[in-house]
Amino acid sequence: MRYNQENKNQSAAIEESVKMYQKNLMDDMNLTLRLSYLHNTHVTKPIEWVERLLIFEAPISKLDWVIYPQDAIIDMVFVSKLALFHSRIRIVKSYRKGNSLFYVGEVVSPIVKKQQREHFRLDVTFDVKFQLLPAEENEEIDFLELPYEKGICVNISTGGMCLNTNLQLKSSQNIMLEFYFVNMEFNLKGKILGLGEMNSAGYYSHRVQFQNLDIADTNLLTRLIFEKQRSLLKKTN
């Protein structure tokens, strides 16, 4: 009896969370799903959501569909423009329609809001040039005298980026960034948050916070990030 009651309570909690979040999530045109299974994580987008059943496109990895076995339990994060929501789904079935593969998943744990998102972060790579700025902020800077260093951005938001470099930059180091993103040129001041750590590729990975970003640049960068996300989703589906 106790086991049955626990199942009923769990089922009620799932249904209540679906009712609470379903409409707002599906109304977000940029909503994506982050699916984690057997230590692999892939991103896709939902197609339809009816009560506890969620239909989504099969993610793409190495130019092929990601195959999930029937009844597999998958960790799932709804990535919306405002927050992250965690749950788990069970793969009910898969089916093909045209040249696409789709999955039907059943929500098997309550949807829980994980964190508020101040900035949407997009995984994307592009080249970056940067200059190391003097420690004294009131020191007059001659940018023509400062050498350029090279780096690679691996993700970006309106708040900052993750920058991989051959140099290990120190915490609180100020830098001037130059890069092209979606065919637009940006020249932004940034601040290194924390000492750079070496990653598996042999680069130092740094969290960079944009400084003194004006409203025009903020709005432009926000628009371009979501445009780029939509473009990437179209290419993978």
C-alpha cells in the first residue's frame, strides 16, 4: 500500500509540474532540450508536448542520428531563454517521418526549475583577437602599441564568453576583445574571471565577463545569438 501511495504521489507531482511549466516552455520559440545518456550529452528541440508525452527530433552526432533504446531513462534539461528546467524522460518509441527520426518520451520525474538565466549562453566557436590592458585603469592606453594575442571563443552570451588561449591569463586581468560574430564586428572590453585552467585540448580556458556593454551592443548581441542558434538548429535537423 505504501509503495502504491508513493507512486501516486510521484505521478501527481509530475502532472502538476507539467501543468505549471508546459505552456510557457512551449511558447518559447528558442526552447531546446539538452539530453544526457550514458555520459553523452546532445541538444535538440521539442516538436509537440501532450500531457506527459513529449515528441522531439532525434539529435545529430557526427552526421548521424543519436539512437536511444526503447525504455531508456534520459536526463533532460529544458533550456529556455529565462531559466533551466530539469526532468527525466523514458523513451516510449521512435518513428520516422520523411527523412527525419523522432522520439516519443514520457516525463517520469517532476519538472524542477534549476536556475534563473541572466544570459542565454550559445555553444559556438570563432576566432578572437585580444590585447592585454595595463593594470592601472587610469593609465592612458595607446592601443597601437599593444600586441595582439589569438584565442578561440567556445561559447558566448550577452554577459561574456569562454575564451581558449595558449596563454594562462590571471584573474581580474582586463583585455580588449576584437571578433566577428554573424558578420558583425565587435570591439569589447572584458575581464578575466578566475585563473585560466588547462583543458584536454591543451589550451587555457578562461571565463570572460564583458565590461561597460552599452544598450545598443547588448541588444545587437542578444539578437545575433538567437539568430545563430536558430541557424545551427536548422543545419542539424
